[in-house]
Amino acid sequence: MSNRLASAVSPYLRSHADNPVDWQQWGAGPFEEAARRGVPVLVSIGYSTCHWCHVMARESFSDPVLAGYLNENFVSIKVDREEYPDVDSSYLAAAGVFTENLGWPLNVFVTPEGKAFFAGTYWPPQPIPGHPSVRQVLESVVDAWTGRRDQVEHDASQVAVALAALADAGGQVGSELPDADALSRVVGELVDYEDDRFGGFGGAPKFPVAPVVLFLLDRGAAGDADAAALAERTLVSIAGSDLRDAVDGGFFRYATRRDWSEPHYERMLYDNALLLSAYTRLAQLGEQLGGEHTDTATTIAAGIATFLIERMRLPGGAFASAQDSESTVAGSRVEGGYYLLDAAAREAEVAPALDDKVLTGWNGLAIGALASAGFAFDRPDWTEAAATAADYLIEHHLLPDGTLVRTSVGPRVSAASATLEDYGMFADGLLQLAAVSGDVRYAVIARQLVDACLAAAVPLGVGPFAVPGGADPVLAGQGLTLSADPSEGAYPSGSSAAASAARRLYLLGADGPSADQHSADQHDGAAGYLEASRAAMGAIASLVVTRPVSFGAALEVMSGLLAPASQLVIVGDDPRSSIVAVSRRWVRSGAMVAVVADAAAVSFADAGFELFRARNSLHGIPTAYLCHDFVCRLPLTDPTELDSALAR
């Protein structure tokens, strides 16, 4: 049989196309084949910039003898976790039963019905103390399958039952959102968890955990000085560390040592997008924090934006998912070698390859970050880059029926189903772009995406959000779908992202679904979005506050929901006016700033965004409307008066 990955959309899968292993792509076919042959299935999950995934491919999956044994005794499936995140989540949950050392490559052995009975990560080609070889693992699995199959299938069924119970629970562990005192206690726990020597949280390996930092910045914007100071210390520590590439300006995924040294050199789109948002907000909070690190935050934000635009942007304007850690330097392929060179030396080398998958959700993070940073720092070129990426995704990833594509490479579209994170992150990014570009089209599409998620949840009896079109059909057919997976860490979960987008729609006064889908005592319109956001976060609230490092994005949404709604709308045809300049550094928890031309304000109002109703410039002078809980002050045209009003 021939390897079937050469035609794959995923660059990660195509990198395994020359393996002698008879890899197949994710789908129902491999499981049907395993049932016919009466053999187990190996589901091997990784991603393009995963160093140890490629090491295992070179050491073991390229070995024709080992491949022959695999082909004879297994059906082998190769999965890109970034293309199929729900598949990864489901098997990662199952793998947790068998090993505490979760990570990638993730190798899970399952029955032809998809039920896991053993799992592990990297295994070496030869045994070393404490670690069996790949061949030893395979032989043990075959021995169990052929000699104790009834027991294997029974154990696999028990694991599946336990996971189904977890999925049915859906994270429904509470209903009350944390109040200010509860969030203060969360901040205190994070302060206690801080590495007071090197900054950040915990020991090695050490990740930037940008969602946690964004939560702390939001609490800082709500007046919590401890939260603001912790966020500032964290961002300053990683800005001066080896985690940042001082040449290109981007950040690596994580450091293997507590002092932020010896990073794993892959550079992920989501990390850099979220860190751009974090440094932007730190700069905006600069005066409140004393201004000591405002210039540093501004410089780091500019470096990240430049990295995204110059290094990660693909033809057409969308952003690649990652840049590899490995490259060929001086004739040898090494991890990180390119990044140890200065700018001049890099000119003589080929830069590490991009994983040129365009992921809808991750691009949404970049769109929102670049749009907001472009506004805050008066860099319309950054906002334009965000708009170009948004236009690309609207053209190529938004289907005529209103559903989304999960990922594409060039003109080729993956068969993978879009996930809730794609809908939530893209909608959230579009709303941030709409607010600073004044283009109502982005807000209308974002509302359609959120409405689709609300509508998809109704017939399922889950809520408030579900992915339109349903979950991955193979997982669903096997009963392995995690219907309400709230997990997050490096970036927001689908639930958090959708809740954030719904809250922004509420702040814009968007007309929308009836709130009685979620609560009978709400009125139609924008309140429905607010209630949906609250319901999504209330469902996981009691879990989130006990594990704050793992749920930073959810905590940020909860913080915003706790704050009174504040909106600043500036209407006028001069986006560089003095009154706009005053608004660039205004940041408050639960707040939104929108800058639109007179004609755009009319377009927003006509499209059902009531915040813009009867908003116009006075006598052709850019005019500010400052609103709290949708009650607006008299319009202001004097930037000094606006500055005073914002300070109050």
C-alpha cells in the first residue's frame, strides 16, 4: 500500500508523505478498514512546528522495518492537531487515563470503534532507562490485542464511558459569575504563584500564558493595582528574556528553563497575536501605572506587529499558523540555530519554514490584535493589515450558507469541520476591526456568526453556543465528542471566544436573537447577547476560579461582564483629529471605543447597532459620545473636556 498523505492539505501531514508507514488521513475509512482486518488503530497526532514529532518521524516512522511491522499489525492515522483540534482534545482526554506526560507527538491506540486502550507520547528507537522503544511498545500492544482482546475492549469501553460522562457534564459546575471579591482572590492566588525571581508563573517549562496576563490587565483597568503590577512585571520580564527574538520581534512558544532561557523556537500565531494585545493594553495603562514601562510596551508591541506583518503574512493577506523551530544553518539542520544568528548572519541563511495553514480562529486573534494596536498607536497600516486578512477570510473561509472553513492552504480547503473557536475568535476579531475601521460590514458578519452559534445550540439542548454544522462526524459517530470542552491555556476556548464576541455585540447595541433562549426575563435585542455571554461563563465559573492559570481568557470575559458597560463613540470624518488622539489610550474594563465617520454611523444604526443611533458630528467637528450603561453624556467636541470626562 502507498502512503496517502501526499495529497493532504496539512503541511504536517505532507511532511510524513515519504514515510514507509501506510499513513491515512483522518476519516471513517481507516476505522472501517481496521474492522475488516481485525486490527487496532494507531492515531498519531502532532503539528508542523512540533520538534519531537519530526524527531520521531526521522528516527522511527522512516524506518522500513518498523513501518512494515506497523503496516502488518495496525491501521495508522496521522492527524494535524491544528487542523482537527476536536480530535486532538478527545484523544488527549483519553490519553490522560494512561499517562501523565501529555504532549505531542500524541500516539493513541484505539479499537476499530475509536475507543482508546493505550497511549503515550515520544518513544525512542532504542530503549533507554525508563523508556521503552517504539518497537517494544508496538509489540506489547499487539500482544495485548491478540492475547487479551476481550479485556482490552472492555477497558477501552470503560474509558469511553468515563469520557462520555465528562462530556455530558459539559462543565456545568456552577451558574453564578464571580464578583469583585472573588476576582481579587484569583489575583491574589496568581500573585502567590508568581516566580518572584524570573517573572512569570511556575517553573520549567515556562509559557507566557498571555490570556492570564490579559485578565490581569483587565482587572488593572478596573482599578486593581495588584493585578496591574503583576501583569506589568510579567510582560517586562519576558520582554527582556530569551523568549523574545530581538531581531524579528516575535516571541517563541515557551522556554525549557525557569529563567526563560533555552526556548523551544517555534513561533505561533496565537501567542504573538495575544501578546500584541497584552503589550498594547500595557501601553494604554501606562499613565495609570506611572508610565515607567510605557515606552518598553510600545516598542515590544511594534516589534510583534512588524513580525506578524513581515514574517507571518501570506500572499493574499492572511497569516500563517506558525514558523518552524528547525532550519538548515551552515549545512546542518538544527533546532533554533537560525535564531541564534544576528540580523546580518541571517541574511545568508534560509529562514525556518512557515506552516502556511490559514486557521480561521487564529487569524481572528491576529485581526483583533492588529486592529486594536493600530488604533492605540495610530498605525493605520496595522489596521489595514487586519482588514486585508479579514477580507481574505470572508472571501475564502466564509461559505455561502454562513458556515466557516476551519483551515486552508493556498486554494485548497481542508475537510476538517470548523470549531466553536473559529466562530468565536473570528467574530471577536471582526468586531474589534469594525469598531476602529468604521466598516459596518465586519460587525454584520460577526453578528451572523454569533447568531449561528446561538441557533445551533437550541436543538441540542446545550448552550448557549454550539458549532454550526455539528461536531466532527467521525467523532460524533463514535460517541467521542466533547460537546462542551471549556479547556484553554495558551489561547481562548471556543466558549470564551464566543462569549467575548457576544459581549462586544451587546456593547454595540446590536439587535439580535431573543434573550428568552437563555432567560425568560430578558428583552429582545442586545440583552440577548449579554445573557448568552453570562450563561456561557456561568456554566464554568466555579471551575475557572479554582484554576486561574488554565482559564485566563474566561476570567477576562468574566471581568468584563462584572464591569458596567462603557462606550465611547467618536463620530467625524477626520480619524487623526485631536479628540480621537485622546481616546487612543483610554482603556477600562467592560468598555468599548468606536471611531466612525458620519456616514458610517448611519450605516451602523441602519444595520441595527443602536449605539450609533442619532450619533453625528456637530458642525463638522469630530464629536465624542461617552456612555455608561447606554446612558450618554452630552456630546463633546473639545479634546480637553473629553480627557477630563474620561479621567472621571
